[in-house]
Amino acid sequence: MSFKTEYMQDLMNRVEKNHPAQPEFHQAVREVLLCMEPVAERNPQYVEAGIFERIVEPERAIIFRVSWVDDAGKVQVNRGYRVQFNSAIGPYKGGLRLHPSVNLGVIKFLGFEQIFKNSLTGLPMGGGKGGSDFDPKGKSDGEIMRFCQSFMTELAKHIGADTDVPAGDIGVGAREIGYLFGQYKRLRNEFTGVLTGKGLNYGGSLVRTQATGYGLCYFTQEMLATKNDSFKDKTVVISGSGNVAIYAAEKATQLGGKVVALSDSNGYIYDANGIDLDAVKEIKEVKRLRIKEYIANHPNAEYHEGCKGIWTIKCDIALPCATQNELDGEAAKTLVANGVMAVAEGANMPSTPEAVDTFQAAGILFAPGKASNAGGVATSGLEMSQNSMRYSWTAEEVDAKLQDIMKHIHKTCKDAATEYGEPNNYVLGANIGGFLKVADAMYAQGVAY
Ligand code: NDP
Ligand code: 2IT
């Protein structure tokens, strides 16, 4: 796809020039700006107010040294980031990622996506993201704790329950949120909802752990319903085996699907009988081991080295839930040739632009992550509400709200896509549906931000 207007092409050129060597950020911006051409045409006030130029520039990006002492007594240094991208509709909100591949461009792409995702939830949350190139793999609990405490010692200066509310992402789950929260409380002498994904006995919300995966399946269910179909008796392939993948597998199974494959960055497992999810939870959540361990107690299952091969498995529904650009054009062609009917992104930007083009050209249902994985941050928003009220909803109450939100996001995408003449284009619908609320808020608030 290429730009039709000089205005958007010029803006894209400027983004590439002003943010050099940040390919993931360019990719995320390009996808959104391509969808913005008809919006700019119908809304000249956005062009006049420079909304497009402003929305691609983070309000603030903080980069800091994180030094910590490892178990051998050696000083280690990592780099920490928090990109506070857009606060037009609420406090900055978005996760923290701990992975060696993290750099400023990756955090900017994630923070940019988060603006539109958070807007789609209908809740008052701006967009932000953070993290570090720290690699949690193979680290002891003590090392993780000392890293998180050092990271928070700087981050605490920039966040707050009404300013910026981080949460988990790759490499950050309940354990890390606990250490981060403890350090924030120690530094500020304040018990507030400054992080989400907290433990249930200190301000966490029921269903937050499950929310991204469950929400992904609720969104997929809505898409399938437009074709009078459902998860029932469908073969499902899910990449990753972390928080999002595990709870996507749980809900897909509850809705009648059969999940036959999961992966990690080393390889994938295939179990034609359907994955034994209790075994996966034990391996990944309790023991923190590799997915390969699954075959030790499941003799009928197969393990294959390399994570990309998972897309060669024949399936009806594919849910990429690992990381960005994990599903390329070639994998998309194989999925389509094998008869896939729906692809919904649990990860952020897991499909390359070539893969998205392939799915759309084939006319299959395709849900972009900023719509289909929004259940996680939506439930973070519900955690913030409960913290403000100093009250907790039951699991049934939270789950019902999550289902409503995912239905609402689906409708917002569908309505925006229809209004702009491409009713089946969820990428267009999600970008426009997410953009309008933020753009109107920016417009109303004047030019400074
Ligand atoms: P986890 O850390 O719990 O799990 C990540 C999974 O993805 C692991 O199986 C990991 O394998 C795999 N993975 C990570 N990096 C790579 C890579 N470079 N290549 C192949 N596999 C990789 O993270 P989450 O489940 O929380 O996050 C998964 C995705 O979902 C991310 O894109 C995240 O941004 C997105 N997301 C998360 C939300 C949340 O609430 N947690 C909300 C919305 C989106 P390995 O162990 O080998 O690294
Ligand atoms: O990508 C995401 O939406 C997340 N990692 C969750 C963010 C949050 O604030 O719950």
C-alpha cells in the first residue's frame, strides 16, 4: 500500500527522517497514516490544527540508567525507557517490557499503538509504554527484585495514579509488578493505584491475568459471528506461551475450539489431541521452563525447533500472541493456503505489513492487535476504577464488563470501517475508531500538546 496524498507522504517522510533507525516505529506510524488519508479529507480542521503531525510525536520520552548488582556481586547496567506518548484523553497508560530486544524505537511503536488501543476501550486512558533491555531469562528472584527496585527508583519520579500508570508486558508479570509496586510505595510512602496487574491482596483486579487472552477470544467470537460462525469445533493455533497465549488458549477451549499448538522463541509444540493447558501452566507459570518440556509427559505431542514453523500447521483460527513481526508474508500465504478463516492478533503488531495485505486480499477475517488485544488494558482501566473507589468487583462482574468492552470495540471498528466504505477492514476501523476520540480531545485542548 502506498500513500495517495502528498500531505501524508510528506509527514511519513518526516517521521522517518526525524526518528532514524526505528523501523518498528515507522511501521506502526505508516499503518495508521495510511488509514488517515480519508479522515484528513473529511476533517480539514484536523489538518489545520496539526493533529497528525502532533499525534506521531511523543509528548515526552524518558531514558535512564538502571544499575543493579547481580548474585555474583557484579555491577550490571541496563537502559530504562518510559515514553509518555499522548495524554489527551487520560493519564498515560501502557505496559513495561523487559526483553533484550527493547530499544527506544520498539517502545515508541508500542506507545503509539497504545494511544489508539486505549481510546478504543472507551475508558479514559492516554497512551504510553516503557521497559528495558534487561533480560529476565535465567535471572534469580533476587536479581529480578534488585533490577525492578533500581528501575522504579528512577521511574517513580515520572509516574503516578493520575499521571502515568504502567503495567505488565513481555517479561513483566505478577512477580515484577509486585517488586515495582513495593519500591514505589517505599519511595513515596503512598499506597495508590500507580500500577495495574497488581496481586489480588494489594489492589489487583480479578480477571486482569486472564483479560488479554480472554478479550482476544471475545473479539474473535464477534468477528466469527458476522459470518454466523463460532469457535465450536475449530482448530486453533496460538503462538507464544506467555500470559496472553495461555489465557487465549483457555478461553478458545472453553468456547469449543481445539488448540493444537503453542510456541516460545526456541520452538513449538504440536498436540493433535488438543494442548493440555494445565501442563503448560505448570511448565511456564510455576517452573518458568521452556515449552519443549511439554513433550516429556505427552508422548503423542511433537516438538519442533524454530518458532516460525508453527504457521505451517493447518488451522481454522490463528492467534499470534508472541511478539512483533513474528508472522511474515510467507507464513500468511501458508495459513491462507491451508484454509485459515480468521486471524486475530493477541500480540502487538505480530503480522508484518505483507502478512496483513495477504490476509486482507484473501478476504479472511483479520483483527489488528490494537483492537483485539485491548482487553488487557481495558481490565487495567477497570483495576484503576476499583482502586479509585477502594472497592473490588467479583470475577463475574469484571468478566461481564470485559465482554461488553470487547463487543463495543468490535462495533466501533465495524461502524468506522463501514462509514469509510470498507466494512470488512478492521485495520481501517480500529485506526479511525481509535483516532477520532483522541483527535477531538487534542483539538478541544488547544495547540500546546
Ligand atoms: P510474556 O512474557 O508472558 O510471554 C511472551 C511470549 O512470547 C513467550 O512465549 C516468549 O517466548 C514469546 N516471545 C517473546 N519474544 C519473542 C521473540 N522475539 N520471538 C519469539 N517469541 C517470542 O508476554 P505476554 O504474553 O504478556 O505478551 C505477548 C504479546 O502480547 C506481546 O506482543 C505484548 O506486547 C502483547 N500484549 C500483552 C498484554 C498483556 O496484558 N500482557 C496486553 C496486550 C498485548 P520466550 O519465553 O522464548 O521469550
Ligand atoms: O500492550 C498492552 O496493552 C499491555 N501490555 C497492557 C497495558 C496495560 O496497561 O494494562
